[in-house]
Amino acid sequence: MNILSITAQKPHSTGSGTYLTELVRSWDRAGHRQAVVYGIYPEDTVDFPDGVACYPVFFTDTAADRKRSLKALGFPVVGMSDIMPYTSTRYCDLTPDMISDFEDAFIDAVGRAISDLDPDLIICHHLFLLTAMVRKHFPERRICGLSHGSDLRQAVSCPDLKEAVQPHIASLDHIYALHEEQADRISVLYGIPEQNISVIGTGYNGRLFNTDRRMPRSSLSSIMGNDVPVTISYAGKMSAAKGIPEFLEVLGMLSQDPDVPAFEVTLAGGCKEAPVMELLEQLPDSIQWIGQIPQARLAEIFKFSDIFVLPSFYEGLPLVIIEAMACGAVPVCTDLPGVQEWIDSNVPDHNVRFVPMPEMQSVDVPTAAGRSRFVADLFRILRELITGISTGELTVHVPSTGTITWDAVAARIAGS
């Protein structure tokens, strides 16, 4: 089969980018011919298997780039989240001229890819602007859309764009959602019959995220003594929507509690949000922010983590929960809509601790009362975990995640 994958964003820098990249790698292992269209900066590189044809659309993010008269769009990559881990343009800030330039550049790249590959299947990541444009320009092709959740948030926050893309999204040959709650939202938001939407879930790279070379705490204690700090990690964008201010507040409360055993924290991810950056610049020695890192480095961090925390207020289906769990860390996650149900179904023996979802005033901003309750709940759960792990009273097991593979996800899409 010939498969063309399309995204408006950088292909390796976010959760949705990882999702696309892993599907491409799985289809390569299965012997499919492929091409990828993506947005990127001129200085960036990509990491796709040999033989995958690449059709980049270049953006510029600096005045220097623009002065060099590069053949590139004259604005930064358009990000599906308003805060991306790299310089980006918000959809709500696109002008008609920018949208026209965006369409011309991407449809040219997609047209060339279609001409060269003659794809049997086109997979567009995110149910929004670019997916609608591809459907509009290539109505005779089999085009499927894959939602990552952030696209649905854009549909709500950019109603004019949502109205423009709606008929094209509704006419896609098929749509893939990450979980049932998301499928229901897509059906209502775009008026799509339920039978045209499949729940596809997610996968993880078991060759990378596993317990190889993970050292049990008992072994660490025999080497370092009984006062081995509990290790906590986070991976994702460093933003308010990810719950970072609340997480840092809870860590401060824990560090001041004399009954809480010693702990150390590693935060991984890019930051483009000034108020959060101010918080990161004031971190104590026990909390280390290491910025954006490759997947291999992230796997190593997870293998040395006792606890992984994802305090986000909005997600699709966060892959990092599965990755951390597969490495032996105990995940702590906000009880996001649809996530617990999917994990319950796919990892019955999981050990995720869910923090109750706070009352929200908007899609990713809690009310003042909701925020206070969330901080208290997260403090309680982390306090119990840190104490239980440090004393040995909490027995940590590694759940069975082996059936959640990218190859399985890729095969379901290719075979549908």
C-alpha cells in the first residue's frame, strides 16, 4: 500500500508529532511505500526511515530568516496548541493573507507528493485547517483524519475557522479518535455519523520504553544507603494548560512538609510561556528543568523515575502515561475525559493514580475553587506515593502494556 501522512506541524516535537512518526516507522516495517508532508523550519532536521519521501513546507521564525529571502512562509509554524514547545503562530492570529499563503504552500507540497506516490490512503493529522484544505483540493482521494484532541479545542476557540472547515471535515472518508469520549465530541462538533468514526487509541515504543537497566530501589539502597530520594519526572510542554504552576506549588508544599521523605524532580519539555518561565527560573536545587530532549533520553529518565506526573487540564490521549508506566514509574494523571476509561480497557492491571478533574472556567483553565481543590488533591496523592515508595510499604509493579503497540495501531488504520 502507498500511504501519505500529512501534518501542518513539526513532525517530532510534540505528542501528535511522535504519533505520526511512529506510524510512519511501523508502516515502513510493514513494507508500505510512504511519503510525508509537514511544516518545519529551514534549519530543522527530520528522522524518518530511509525510503520515506519527504515534502517539507518551510516556515520562518526569525527576522534573519526573512532577510535571507528564503522560499518559506513568512511566519512561524502554525501550532495546534496555543503554546507550543517551539516558536509558533496561533490559529486565531492567522490573517486571510496568511491562510492563503499557507494553503498555497501546503497544497503544492501535497500535490507533488500525490503525483509522485499515487497514495492509496492519505492520513491527515488533526481535524482542522490543513485537513479541510486537503479534502477540498483532492476530493477523489481516500482521505482520513486523525484527531489528537488539541484540534477540537481549536474548533471551539476559533469558531470562524471551524465554520469554514466543517463541511470538508464532515466529508472525510473516515475519522480516527483516540478514545470514546473524543469520538462523541467529534460526532457532535462536526455532525459526523458515529459509524464514520473509529476509536484507534495509541501505541508506545516498547523497544525504547521498558525496564531494561532499571535498578530496583532495594538495589539502590544497598549502594547509596537508606536515604535514597524518591525520583519524580514530568515530560511535556511547560505551560499553564499542562498544570505546571499547580505542580510546582504542590512540590513546594511537599518540600516544606517535615514528614515527607526526600525527593528529586526532573522536568523535561520546552517553554514558550513567560509566566511559567519565571517560575522555572526560581526552581530549588531539588527540581531540575532540562528543556526539550530526544525520546531516548526521556526513556532513560523514566527508567530512573519512581513517579511520573502529568497534571494537565487538557489532553487527547497522553502517550507519556503509557511510556512512563512501561519503564516502571507510577503515573499520576489528571482524570481527563476519556483517558481513564481507555486505560482501564487496554491496561487492566495499570497503576495510574488519577487526580480528580477540577471545575473548569474554560477548556484548559480551572476556576479558582477548582484550582485550590486540584492542588490539595495532587498534594495528597503525591504525599502518599512518596512516603509509600520511600518506606517500601508501597509495592510497585510494572503493568502489562505489551499489547499497546504502534504496529497494532498502524495495522488497524491501514486495514480499515
